[in-house]
Amino acid sequence: MSLTMHSASVPIYLTMLGNLSKWLDKAVAHAEVKKFDVNTLLTARLAPDMLSLAKQVQIACDSAKFGVARLAGGDAPKFDDTETTIAELQQRIAATVAYIKGVPAAQVDGTETKPISVPVRGRDPLQFSGEQYLKHFALPNFFFHVTTAYGLLRHNGVELGKADFLRGG
């Protein structure tokens, strides 16, 4: 089987969102053992000027859904960014996965040269071909936020390792 725009994007998003969900499950288990409210982790940051864990998960989901929607030429579902619990973040991940799974591969495949415009607050939109967008914006942005969520959880004592990142544990 040859590499396609769908095979280079959707399975990666689905795997990593599944891993992210498992990490949040491990955070819940960690909090139970250590006897603290797991939702306190939602405000965790690695530096004062960084976004919180909750925002990292929200943006990872947004990156995946917009990554697929822009290539497929459809509208991504709107999420209100109001999650205040790990359970709500899990629901957001599940909704993102359901959306991505519902986009037919045929809508994503063949979009290598499709013009993609990404809005940027206060600036002109970024312009890409589909392939450039996927390889140099959508996937790197997605991995940035997933990796930051991993780092925040690990930094706060959740027992995660490389296997959790690569295979969900």
C-alpha cells in the first residue's frame, strides 16, 4: 500500500489521541493513589507563560480535527473550550476521534496540491499546499501539544514512559 494523505494523517491522529486519553486515565489513577483531586492537574504548566494542561489537550484535539477538516474540505465540529475536568477532556478527545473516523478517506486522499489557508489572529492567513500543510504545520503543531501534555503529566508525577507515548502503554 502506498502512502496517502489519509494514511499519513488520520491513523497518526487517532493513535496519539488514544494515547493521550490513556495518559489521562493514568493521571486519574495516580491522583487516586496519591489522594488528590486529579482536576488540579488541569492548571499545570511547565512555565508561567505556557498554556495549561487543559489548553494543551484542547489544542491537540483542535489540531487533529482542523488538520483533517482542512484537507477534506469540510467543517470541523465546534468545541467551546469549557472543559473543567479530566472527564470533560476525555469527552472532547472522544468527540474528536468520532469526527475524524467519520471523514471518508477519499475526501482526504489526493489533497497534496490543494490550497490550504490557516487563519492567524492579527495577521494574514498562512498559505500552504495540502502536503506542506500536513507535513510542516498540522502534524508538528499536533505533536507539540500532545508532547507538552505528556510532559506536564510526567512532570506532575504521573508514571508515563516512552512506551506510553508510542503505544499508549
